[in-house]
Amino acid sequence: MRFAFYGRVSTEDQQDPQASQAWQLSRARSLIEPAGGEVVAEFFDIGLSRSLPWKRRPEALRLLDAIKSPDRDFAAVVIGEPQRAFYGSQFGMTFPVFVHYGVGLWVPEVGGAIDPGSDAHDLVMALYGGMSKGERNRIKIRVRSAMQAQTELEGRYLGGRPPYGYRLIDAGPHPNPAKAAQGKQLHRLDPDPVTEPIVKRIFTEYVAGRGMTSIARGLTQDGIPCPSAYDRARNPHRTTEVWETTAIRAILKNPRYTGHQVWNRARTDEVLLDVDDVALGHENRHRWNDPSQWVWSRQQSHTPLISTDLYERAQHTVKTRGTGGDAGRAPRRTARPYLFRGLITCGICGRRMVGNLNHGRLYYRCTASRDFVRQQQISHPPVLYLREDQIADPIDRFLRDELTGNALTANLRRVADAQHRAALAATSGADDTTEIRQAITDADAKIDRYRAALDAGGDPTLIAGWITETTAIKRAAQARLGVTDAAPQRMTEDQLDAIAAAFKDLLRLVQGADPRDRAELYSRIGLRMTYQPGQKTLKAEVVSDDFGRVYNVCPRGDLNPHAR
């Protein structure tokens, strides 16, 4: 009997993905091999929380699509550990798809295939779904409780970037013996002699009555690099050296400049994607907590840059001037369905244009301050606009021209040929077969030594753990060896035709679709646009990691009826 394997690992599991996949696959095989089963396809999600529904996990979604296909080459699915696959009520919403398409589901906890008519099997899977949800909640509670205690009682630095004005220094070995054995250190904040005076200047000038924008402009004019420019190693994606008002406000609102460690300033809420369709699951929303919920260290944990009195006067000034509040709300999110949110880049400055409602119409705009224009040495108007209704129809025509018919088929063939040549070159130029085989040999040698230690009277529990870990590493290497030995294959004509048909079906859905669905479709197919205001043209591209690039130039609205 032929099986597909499904597994999952996430950062919350704190496991090596290769080792986790290896032991889950090993557990699945130990279930099916006595019955003559073999795994012919593997689906493994990495770095995704168990709370995500199957349709929002890439590999799980690929498995569901394979189940629906009449050409699938497996008759059943085997799972190594149900807690990793099903969370909460996910089993009850997923298993009916298996039953509908006649695909069996095997799990070790029931000793084989799940019987759709068995109440006992339903109860077992519901129990494991509840255990999975409970385990995740317990992990969250333990982590948050530990972080609160470490902040309040020890004033421990809990990670992340140091605030502007500070740098990180070692604070002794890690208290966890295992981490200390790996050479890991605790860290604490220490004043940065270069940026410390800038922080003091910002607080002093603000309390004296100077505005945030004026402070930012003064720092820029004095040639002082902004935080991202000063710490370029952590901000390679940022090129500006101009101080922005948002940076000034972030510094003024940060209580850690008083020398106290402060935790829980923000939280992550799980919000339903669609209240009318709970099965879609949740999305994370980052929100600011009310200052009454912040956790302060009882004593100063690092050298203060300002006094507590100066910090409190700055907070009072912020409230008085009405530039912010402590309502604990997240930044306002618009409910307007911008079709091209995050997809349009300004051709002058290279930044993304943002959605904006103006006189009842949807626009995309790019703003540039005088300091930014001067620093970048560009000719950029203070604000430039692009109307959405002028570009929507031309974009759809562009997509129909490029992603349907002979044009798409020819482009896909060229991309497939180029990718195949690149894969062949990479295979011939980066052959690590020798290293992989050596890793397998080393693992075998370790297993032999562990068994010898067991025969000599060693601790069976401890040695069994060593053997299990090393076996997982060996199997992961064996899996990599199988991939390395296989020569890359070019996509077949049938596969290319299937891709072309899928694009055609997607574009057909655009007509009359809900604006939110259209926006998601534009993003998923890799639509990218660059607006050139001088030429009044919009360059539209379809960029995909899988299919390369297909491009053309689409005019802005009706200013030029012919694409060029």
C-alpha cells in the first residue's frame, strides 16, 4: 500500500527541522511497514504554528490538493504525531475531505487507519486535538510567566535590538547549564558613547518646548545619522540618513532610558480572519498595551541615560500636545479594499506607495520631506498621487495578455529551460555527496559506540536518547543523499499546460470578484508595479519565485491607450 506522509515543526517546538522530520517519518514508517506500506510522497511544514488551519499551511494545502486529484499515487496518508498535525477542532474539519475522496488516514495512536464510523477513534483524535491546543497554551503561559519574573526580579535583558543610545555587553554565563556549556552569555544594556548624548538632547529639547518634527530636522541638519543609518549592519534594507518624526517619538516613549528593564509594552492578539467562517483560523495583530500593564524591573538594571522625572515630564508633554495617547490600541487599520496595496513602487525614490482616500476616491501616494530629498539628491515633489480607478482596467488587460494564450506558454517554456539549465549547473558545481556520506558514516560509528556503552552497563534511558537523536540525524542525511543523487528534471509540457490553465482560471475569477479577493490574487501571482510620474507610465511585472519574470509596460489610465 502506498502512503503520503505529513508532518510539521515550528519554532515553538524548538527542534531542528531535519531531525524532527526524520523522527516523525520514522514513527510513521514503523506503523505502516509491518502492513506492507511504503511512503511515496512527503509533505512537511516548517516554521508554522499548529494553530494555522490546513488550508493556510503550504504543505498541508498541497497535500489536500493531491488528495483531490484523481492522479494521486498514494491511497492513504500517515501521520507521525497527531498533536503536530491537528490543533483544536482541525481534525473534525479536515478528515471529512479524506473520507469524501476515499483516502485513508493512519496514526500511531489508533494503531492503524482511522475508522470514519468509530466513535472511539473520533474521541481519540478530538482528545489529541485538545491536548495540542492545551500544550500550546501551557507553553505560552510558561514563557510569559518566566519573562515577567525575569524582568521584575532580575531586570534581565530578554533579547531584541538594543534601544538607540545603548549597546549590548556580556553579563556573565547563561544561568541555564546547558546553554552555558554551549558558551552562551547573558547580555545587558550599556550606554553607547556616540549616541548617548543624542538621546539626552532629544528629551531635553522636547521638554523645553521644541516639537518632534523640529527636533528631527535639527538632527538631520547637524549631520547626525538616524538610528538605521548609525546601525547599518542591522538595517541593510534602509538607505536613508534622515531623522523622521516617528523615530523621535519612539525614543521619547521608551521607558528603558530610565535604567529600568520594561517588558510587555506590546502584545500579539489572535483575531479571526472571518467571523462568519471560523474554519479560516486567526491572524496575529500586534497591539500596544496600556502602561498599567507594563512590567518594570524593581531596581535599575542598567545605566540610565535620563532621570525618571525627565521621562515622566516628556510623557506628560506628549499627552498635553495630543500627539499620542495610552489607549492601548493598535495603529489604525483601514477597512478599505485597496486593490494594489504594497504592490506599487515610486519610480523616483524606490519606496512603496501607500493607499490614501482623497475626495472619496482611492489613490496611492508617495510623500517626501525636504530633508529626504536633499539627502537622497533626487527631484521628488512633496506628494505625488496615482488614482486606482485609472489603472485597474489596464492592469487587468495586461494580465490577460501576458498570462493567457500563446504568450504565457512561450514564456513558461523559456523560464523552464532557463531554470533547468541553472539547476544542472548548480548540481554539477555544488556536489556535497561526499560530505553527506561521511555524516552517515559518522552517525553509524556513534551508534556503535552507544550500543557498546549500553552493553557495558550504561544508563539505558540516557543512551536510548542518544541513539534516537543520532539515528534521526542519519536518516535526515540519507534523505538528503537521495535528493543529491537525483538529477534535476525539466518541467514537462503537460505541467506547463497545467500552469497555463491555472492562470487562465485565476484571471477568470478576477471579473466581478470581491475587491479583497482581487487584491489577494494580484499579490499571490506576483504582480509588481513601478510608477514613473514624469513619463506618466506604470511598469507592471509578474514576478514569481517559480516562474521567473514576465513583464510589459502598462500606461497610466487612458493617457496612452497603447502599451509599449
